Amino acid sequence: MRNNKIILMSTIAGIALAATVGIAAAERGPGGHHGMRGHGPDMFEMFDLNKDGEVTRQEVEDARDVRFGETDTNGDGQISAEEMQAKMMARIEKHQQRMFERLDADKDGSLSAEEMQGGHRGERFARMFDRVDANDDGKITKDEAEAAREKRQERHGQRHGADQ
């Protein structure tokens, strides 16, 4: 029963995270305000419509039009809230499936508590906790969380400050 609760809560958290990421991406549109930098080869491939290894301004505009057309399922030239929601849910489902497949180490079609907590993801969260727990007392205070958030914002600003 405890494992089922862990799996359920982890799934809900994953869906919430995926929804947040998807909504943010939808609000920014293709490339976001940072262009294609930081999005890796998938983003480049999405824009390189003729697959010549280069992305032109026209290809970016065409990719935007293609994405709009894919979302405008009734073809009326406008995207309704329902169409946007359907597009976002499809993205979330795809992301969730990939995440599930990555976590399912033994490929048995279900996630154990160990699979949910283990591997590089578990190690990453442990390192993140340790970074935020500035005084190494095994607890994170509001002040430590706020300091970590400010530090993260400073790093983000240093990387992207020239873009803004």
C-alpha cells in the first residue's frame, strides 16, 4: 500500500511538473525568448525543416505555422482553449511515457519505490538537497531555500543576461 502511495504521488508530481514546463513552453512559443540556445538538438531538428543542417528565419516562421496548424485541429484559423489543452495534454502524456520508460529499470511495466528513488535522479536530488542545506544539519530552512533560490537566479542571470 505504501509503495502504491509513493508511485501515485510521484506520478502526480511528474504530471504537475510536465504541465508547468509545457505551459511555459507554450507561452514562449518556439525557441522562447532565449532562441534555440540551451534546447539541444531536438529543438534544432524541429526548426531545420529541410534537414540541411542550417536554420533560416523562414524555417523558424514555417515551423511556427506548422505548430499552429497542428494545434488548430478544426482548421478555423484560431486556437481555442480546448485545442490548446488537448495539445498540452498530448505533450504531457508523451513526456510522462518517456519518463516512465527511463525510470522502469527492469522494464516490467511498473515502478518500484527503488526505481522511483534510485539511479542518477535520486543522486541528483540528494546533491541538490545537500547544496541547499547550507549548514549541513539535514534540514532546509526557509532562509536556506531563499538563499538557494537567489543564487540560482544570479547564475541564470549571468548565463542569460545578455539576451534580456
